[in-house]
Amino acid sequence: MGTALRSRTGPVVVGRERELALVTKAVRAGGTTYVHGLPGVGKSALLTAVAQDARARGMHVVALDCRAVEPTERGFLRAAGGGTGIDALLAHLRARAPAVLVLDQYENFRLMDTWLRHVLVPALPDGVALVVGCRERPLAAWLGVPDFSSLPLGPLDETDALALLARQGVPASEAARLNRIARGHPLALVLASAGAVENPRLALEEAALSRVVEELTRLYFEDVEDPLTRRALEAASVVRRATGSLLDAMLDGEGALALQRLLGLPFVVPARDGTLVHEAVRDAVAGHLRSTDPVRYREYRRAAWRRLRSEMRAAAPAELWSYTADILYLLDNPVVREAFFPSDAQTFAVEPATALDGPAVETIARRHDGVRSARILTRWWTVAPDAFSVCRDRDGSSAGFFLLLRSAQLQRPPVGDDPVVESWARHLRSHPLGRGELALGLRRWLDRERGEAPGPMQAACWLDVKRTYLALRPVLRRMYVVVHDVPSFWPVVRELGFRPLPAAPVALDGVEYTSVVLDFGERSVDGWLLDLLGRELGVAEEPALDAESRALTVGGVPVALTPLEFGLFEHLRQREGHTVTRAELLREVWGTEYAGGSNVVDAVVHTLRGKLGPVAPAVEAVRGRGYRLREDWRSRL
């Protein structure tokens, strides 16, 4: 819709004059405006017009599409021009005031909602405004932000809808009929005008609006006669963003031509990191393909996974988030998707705990845990209050809390009588982290009413934990979690790759608490997500490599490896196809710079090959340089 309107003359937004006036007034006053509405209702077009108006008035504009921004403080500051520090961004904006930050597609940035409200917005200099465009309504916590206003965006009235159809070239004799179907929804109007003027099947006046968009998309798709355009739209709807290389992999080398065909469609826009199909159309096409041809749907996803895995290895740090987002989008597994995008999390705002939350934390702990367990949580509050976060309901009260510990607190627990964290510390000593690697431990989460049981508060907790995952990559290596209700949580955490801690469950107040651990692998969160998607698609990158037991399955038989054998094989696997020198192996696996001892590398390679049996040739010696793992090693397992 944004592209269609921008292609016309000037920044005029049909039927949005009142909304445009309201937002531009707020921008001039330096406030925060939150525009929200259904997909395709015209939020992006309105925000584009706001940005154009601000530039015309001489304001400095920073406009971000949140789909392409890593949802971390680091990612936002980099995208907004602040380098790696918020002070630099604020100085940048202060020097250019009056200015406006425009954040479109904000539903993709929910992980950073608390940071925006608590850190960025209060620090914005005078004369700097913020405009947000989002599918979802703002959390109630936004209502406490000074100079905040919320603007719901609904369908166009009939006069404006007919005007939009006229701009799309629809004859007046047909416009009223099409609007009875589209009911003022801008994307539905564009779809109807693009290919359904003569279509007698448009009998959708009584259908729900979301159903209208879906049906119009299906009819439009069926009317596309060019086979390449049809396949290009299918492939581009399976992935988050379409690039030439991705389409090449999915369409047997026809990526460049497919991209040209896509850009000719009225609901496709070029973006910073690829070409995007409007999400409402994309979801409808992908859903139709999934139900009518699941084999082709899976093959598109497999081809995309292979290309993304290959490109991800060479991606620069600033580009890595785009690939992470691509992998997250491809994941269909509801357990995994719910872990990153909980459906109920919008009920609560997750915030760092303050001193005022202490009584509520203690009350909730005593309500749901035994005396000793509650006392341990109280001691953690005393020595590490910054490790607590609270979930606030709409009236701002604490609906629950969680305690997330960092590496230093796990390795040297400041609460000496906590048997749960002591068991994690013992595991870290027997399975030490590599140089620069970090671990997290989710020590406890409790809902005010439900305790540990699954629910909206727990979903909000896990969403915030995933934000920490992304902020700590690529150095986050391990995650510990403890639960009492194992039957409720084990199916979920097992799907995510967690394994029971070897130690026996810990007893507190006559209740057993079981710990599980997730080893992300050497490539941290990104490698873990790739492997989750690979297993989901039946093309797992390492179907038989178990980091916890240090075993590799060869011919269906698990083979135990020594720590050095496992470390050497894993290091080669992360760089498959590339030669790794003996000096690098000594430094990264052995932890020494002593090059004169490189024969120890050869000795471990020899024993490793002996255990690999028929797969041994996959570990190749490169004369005078080192070793490499053949790229086809998986096919030999």
C-alpha cells in the first residue's frame, strides 16, 4: 500500500487527512504517537507521509523499518545512527533538532518495548518526537509516558475508498461494488482493483475483513498467468524477505528474473535487506500453499534453509540479525515459535524490578513456595536485586516476577545456601565454558495467581529472556532452567534442545526441583536456531552430534569422544570446507599458543579418525597447513 501511494504524486494519503494532521501536530510538539491497526489498513503509508511532511518542514527524520532492525539496544542504536551508545544517539538528535524518530512495523520490535519506554523516550532531547506504527494496541504502560497519544487506524469511509479505487484506475461503475467487498480496507481495495474488477466470484460482502483479504489474495494469485510470477510469489511468501540469492536457491537459478516479476506486483516493496511481500498477502499465500501442496511448501523452506545456513557463516556482525530473523520466520514448530513470540505476552509489560517491588516479590514467593525456597529468593533479592524483573498488569502492579542470573553469579554464587544454583556451578566446573563464553540461569519465575504454572505471565517472562538471548549472542553458550512441575514443562523444553542436568533433583521444603540445561553450541543462538529449523525440516545440520554427552552417532551407533576429540571435531564442523591451521586448533581447542606442540593435534586427529571408522576420510589433512572437515561429511554418517 505504501509503494502504491508513493508512486502517485506527492505525499497525499487518501482519506487520512485528519490522522495525518493529528500526527504531524504531535510531531511538532515533540510528543510520542502510537498508530495501530489491522495489517494493510495503511499504517506504513501514513508514517511515510508523516516523515515526508517533517522533512518538508526542515526536520531531521530517522525512519526505521523494525523488520530489519535487531531487537536489542545494540541493534537499535546501530540502525538509528547512534553507534553503540545511547549518549551518542541523543547527541546526534540534539544537534539536529527538531527531529522525529519513525518506527514502522513495530510489532517486530516488541522485545524492546520496555527499553524504549524506560530508557529511550524519557531521554529524548527537547524537540525530538517519536512516531510508532504497530498492528497491536500499545501496552497500558505506555499511557504513563508523558505527551503520549494513541491513534487507532480504521477502514476508509466510502467517499475516500471510492477515491482510492479511482486512483487505482477502477471505473466508477465498478467502484461501489468492490468497496462493498473491501469495506474501506486499503489493502483489500488494492487487491480488488489489481485483478478482480471483472471477477464474478467476489461474493464476500458478509465475510470477516481478514477473510476478505485472504480470499482476494487467493483470487489474485489464481489469476496470475505467468508461471514464474506465480512461483516467485509462492517462494517469496514462504520466507521473511526475498533476495536474489534466496530466490535462486528456491527457484533453480531464476532468482534475478523472479525478483523483477515480484517488484511489478502492487503489494511488494523493496526494503533495506530484501524485497518484502505485504504480510497479509504473504500469510494468505503461504497458508494456501501449506494446505494445498505441503511438499512444495517444505521444499521451498528446505532450499531457503540451506542458502541461509551458507550465507550466515560469512555474514558480517551488522548483517547477522537479518539471517537470525529469517530463521525465526521459517520455524513452523509451534513450541519453538511460542518460545520467541508468545501469543499471550502482550498482556503484561516486563520491566526491571525496583526497590518498591521488594514486598510484592517476597509476598508472591511466600504464597507459592515453601519457607526455605522463599527465604532463598529473598536472599537473592537482597544481594542481586538487578537480576529480578517484574511483569506488570494494566494497573501497574506486580503480576509476577522472574530471577535471571548471569555467568558470574552462577560460577560464584553470592547466595551460598542455594542448592539449585550450586548444582549449576558444579556443572559449570565439570563442563567449563570456553574463552569469552557466557551462561544464563533462570532461577525462578512465579505468577501472582498461578505460581509456576504456564500462563500469560510466564509467556511474558520467556519473551524477555529471548531478548537477552539475542543481546548476548554470539557469546551466549549455555542456559540453565529449574522447574518443579516437570510434566508440564518437559515436552516444551525438550523440543527446544534442553537436557536434564546429570545431578539429581534438588529437594527444598519437601519439593523436588529439576534442572535442565541447553548448550547452544559454538555458534551460540544463531547456530541453535539453525539446528532447530534443520531438525524441523528433516535436514538437520548435525543430526547426531550431542554436545552434552560428547558423542557422535556413526552408522546409528553413538561414539563417545574425549573432550579434546569433541572440541577438535566441533571446531572443524563450524568451519567445514575451510582449512584450520594447527596453531588455531591449539589456541581455540587446547587453549595454548605453543605452536611447537602441534604434533598433539595430529595425535588427537589420529584417534578421532579411528573412532569415526568409515567417516574418517571426512577429516582431511591439508599438507603444510592443517586440517579441514569435508562439506559432505553428514552424508557419510
